Amino acid sequence: MLSLMRLKRWIGRAYLGLPGWRGALRRRGFVLVLHRVMENDAEAAWPHCSPLCMSKQAFEHLLRWLRQHFDCVPLESLLESPIGGERPRMALTFDDGWRDNAELAFPLLQHHEFPASIFLSTDFVHDDRHPPRCFWWEAIGKVFWQTPQSPVARRVCDALRSCDAPVPPLLLSSEASERRSLAIARYLRGLATLSPEKLESIAALTPAPLQPITLDWTQVRALEDSGLVRFGPHGARHAILTRLDADLLPRELARSHAALRARCRHPLPVYCYPNGDHDDKVRAAVAALGYRYALTARRGLIGVDSDPMALPRINVSYASTGLLAQIAWYLLRSAWT
Ligand SMILES: [Zn+2]
């Protein structure tokens, strides 16, 4: 039997094929969010990677599909005017500031002359004077996936147990199975409730990456100089902003704000909340720094009536197979809402 999701995708796909479909749309645009672009599907496909990764082949397919159906515009242009002309408007964003954004995604953006925005967690921007840094979920996930029976994995396990986050035995077996990868993904999601200090101290138990995995400021400047890419802040240390106290929140925001202003020629007036989490206190603190817009992780379309400090996006990754037709379904539905 056809599932509801498959039916929506089928309708969405059929809808994009209809002549005159654009005329039926209400006035909505959308923002896509990606994280990492990998060399191939094999790297992007494991469940503990797939929600944040996409192969460069899939990325190029996405760019072509978007060009075919939408007006692909810079983010600030879409936010200022989400109403399209004949075709709906869309903008592309990347979160965190991964090095593959410059090495694998950017050549394709250049080839297709496709604008994009990258939101940096500024403490993680690589600096040659220090060892490469790694986000906690990447560091912990890598240890469990690649060296589950090593002394490092045991130390990480002990530290997690002391934080009331005992590691399920499956994570420490050596099988390279989908089941274990899925269990790692689930476990990492649960860890997001721990404090940033705890997560950072546990990630610090793992070896630094041999090569930088995040952008450096020279790359940031080169991408900005291309005229295709602009940058905005995504926290300083990628802390969940709603969990920071009255002392830490302004410091986290101010540090990310200052880094972008010091290093970029034209930083975006757009803040991107890590994990999408925000509340009234966070919104007020972000607005007080002069940001006119803020992006969340909630899925949805953007219209002239959208809340500028809580704008939705649509996540795209290896895990969202079939999502392209699903986007068409959302657009179609927006014609009646
Ligand atoms: Zn992020």
C-alpha cells in the first residue's frame, strides 16, 4: 500500500511536471540547510553521518534540480523579499563551517554560479597556530565508530557514565553494521542535553584530527571574495543558546558577532541558532546585536508574514532521499494555506 509520505512525494513530483503550476503557488520561498558535502555516497550513507552529509554527486544533482525549478537567490535577497516572480525563490545555506564546504561544495557552486551562505561556529574556525578542533558529536561519534575498543573509547565511556549517560554495549562492539551506526546516531542525539562544558571536556579526551576539518579564515576570505558566498554566525562554540545562563549567553553571542565583523568584509545580518533552539531571551539578545533575521531548524516555507527572528528552513542530506519531491509537496500545500 502506498504510504502517505510516498503519496505526497508522488503528488509533489507530478505537480512540478505540470505546466502552469507556479501560478497556483501562494507567495512563499524557502531556505535549504546543508552541513557537509562528502567525496562519495559510501561516506555519507552511514546513519550516524547521513543526517548531516551528502555526497558531491548528490549535491550537484540538487543544484541542477533547484536551478530547473526555482529562482536561486542569495539568502539576504530572499529574506528581504520572499515573494518570487514567475518562479518561487529559494536560498542555500550551510551550517557549522566544515572544510568540505570550500573543498568539495564550493567548486560546484562556482561551476553553477550558485549563491550560498555559510554559518560559522566561530571558535571552531581553524587556526594554524593550534591543533585542528572537532565538534563534540563528530569527535565522540568517530571514536565509537572507528576505535570502539581502544583505551580512548574506554576513557570516553567512563566520562559519559559519570555524566549519567551510560554508553550502550552495542556502541562498543566492533561490527561495522547499519544497526550499530544507527545506535550511535541515536545516542549522540541524546547527548545534546548535557552542558557544553561537559561535552567539550569529553571531546577533549579524543585525539585531535590529523588534518583540519573546519574552514580557516583564509578560506573564508577567499570564498567571500568570490562574490558567491556570504557568512554569518552560528554561535561561537556551538552551544545550545537556550541552555546558557544570563552571563554566558551574551558572551557566546558577542564572541561570534565580533569574530565575523573582524574577519569578513560583509557579514550577514542573519544569526543562525545552533540546533535551531531559541526562546524570547535568546531572540532579544540576538536582536540587540543588530541582527534583523534569525534562522531555526524548524521545517517550513517563508512568506512576508513569517517571524523574522524564527525563520524555518528545510534540512537536506543523504538521509532525506525523496526530499526534492517533498519540497514540491510543501509548495503545493502552501497554495491552500
Ligand atoms: Zn550546527
